[in-house]
Amino acid sequence: MSKVGLVLGGGGITGAAYQMAALMAIELATGWDPNDAEVVVGISSGSFVASLVRNEALNLDSLVRPFDNREDVTERIRSHVFIKGPSINVGKWVRHGIVPGVRRPGLTLFLGSPARYHAGGIADWVTTHIGSDAALSWPDRPTAIVAHDLRSRRRTVFGTDAAPEVGIADAVAASSAIPLIFRPYPLGDRLYVDGGVSSGTHADLVLGSPEPLDLVLVMAPLAAKVPRMRARFHEKMLDRVGARALADEIELIKSDWPDCDVMTLSPSPSVQNASRPNPMDASRSVPTFTRTLVSMKRTLAQPDIWERLDHHLVADQKPRQVASR
């Protein structure tokens, strides 16, 4: 069996639904358990999926419970994710966002900004899925959750020796604190925001593996290969920035590990249509999930994708067939 690294990128609520369905489809087709990955990297909503993967909690009940309808799922996600909390000191926004943003215009301007919601609800959401003991601890297998430290203005990779020791639920909340939607997430004397501020994937972190990997599988909800139909400005910008950062990261991986196979999966046009235009719209989670399951049949049937997955993920290496398109 090949040594595999799994990178789960940011993409909001619909991005998480896409990655959950895509991983389930891959497991059904190949028999490969995502938790068998040598290292898992999670960013923003991808960090939530990473917490499920590493705690064997990735299943249909992760999204839809028995007797649920779409409204039930939407309300449950909203009730966990969008929690109002105490306001943040505006002075921190001035110090961490406005001043640096004036010097270097861009997304930096919004770092540390006051917002309506508190990411503590996301930590609770993780806890409901994996249990309180697991939420307060860290997986035994290598797992990296990325957040952005407002004070140092650099990424913090929870799960490594260079980062503070926290439970995985807090790390996911810190990684998912999207500026303008969530207030910065406090841990100790630090404030953290979404790990996607600097990159939606951080795929280069797989290079921390003590041994070279044979396959790096990247799930990139916000680095679409195919232009989105009727895309709004923010959708085009996120895809463009995400694709550029990911290309640089893949170049780093290939430079260190020339023989490593890097595969990127991103939403098909049909999945994009199901999830657009707002990736934080909880009502789009079920349509995104179901559309992904359907689209993955076609994705996995593509020879350049199936042959590589078959080579790396199918344990017995016996020829398998995937339904033709």
C-alpha cells in the first residue's frame, strides 16, 4: 500500500460537505480508509473534516441523521456554527488589522475585525461528532490543523511541536474563524483567525512527514479547475488565489519528492452550482453533498484519476472496474 498524505482545504460549510462526500465515494470505490493516511492536513472547514477522519466519525450521520429532512440539517448546522458571543475589543482590530492593512492593502485589513459570531460554536460542533474526550485531546496519528496567528501574522500549525498544545476542537475553531463572520478565536494569550488567510490548502505541510509520500491527495473546494458559471467576483478571486497558492505548494512537494504523485480534486461544475454563491450557506450543504456523490462517479471513471487511485489506494492491487460515464 502506498504512503498517502491527505490535504483537506478550506471552503466553508459547502466545502466541508463536498469533501465528506468525495472521501466517502473514494472509500466506497477503493476500500481505502482516509484515516489510513500517513498525515492529514486540515484548513478551515477542512479541519472539521480532518477531525472526523482521525476519529473514525466520517459517515452519513456526520451530516444527515435518520429521518432528517433538509431543513433539519440546515437548522442543526446553523445552531452549532453561528453562535453569537462577546464582542472583541476594537483596539485589537486597529492593531492587528487596520494598521497592517494600511501598510499592505488586502485581506489583512479585516484581520481581528469585530464580527457577529464566535467560533466557539464550531468547537462544540466538533465535540458533538467525536465526543468530549477526543475533542479535548489530539489524534495519535500525524494531524496538522492550520490557523493564522494575529500577533505573529504567521500560520500556526496545531499538532506540531512549534504550536501550543490544544484539543482538536479548539484547533478547528481557530482554523475556521473566518474574518468578518467570526471574531478571532482566543487561545491562551493569542488570537487566531481562519487558516485560509494565507492559503486554502497549505499542502506543503505534508513535507513534515518523516518519510517521502507516494501520493498526496488534495481536496481543494476553493481552487476550482473549471471556471464557475455566472461566477461572482468573490468566487473568481477565491479560486484564482487558491489555485495560485496550491500550485506553489505542489511545486515545493515535487521539488523535495520528485516521485510523489500529487492529485488535486475540486468541485465539478454541477457541484459548484449546488453550493454557490455563498459557501457558508447551511441550506446548500445537503444539495452539495448529494451532487458530489453523483459527480464523483464520473470523476472516478476518468482513466487518469482512477488508474492513479487504483495504484495507490487499492490494497490487493487487483484490477477493479468503475462504472463508465
